Amino acid sequence: MSGQSAYAQGASGLDRVFGLPMRQFIPTLLRMARIVPGQTVLDALLTSRNP
């Protein structure tokens, strides 16, 4: 890493920080929400990033 925080590196940094925890959490979240195969889910990422 070049001295920048993972957050400052954009999407690749975000994936390094949150990728594995989210891959482990999402199946549980979908199960708890009773989402079944064939249903659609809106996946939205909200950010406070300033343009």
C-alpha cells in the first residue's frame, strides 16, 4: 500500500476493508429478510463522498 488509507483508494480499498465481512454477512441478511430465489433486491451504496 502506498501510504494512503484503504478508504482513500476508492473501490479497491473499500473491497479490501469490507469485502470479506460483507460476503459472510449478506447470506444471513437475506435469510433473515426471507428473500428467496427469484425475488429481486435493490442494492444501493450511499456515500458521503464530496465531488
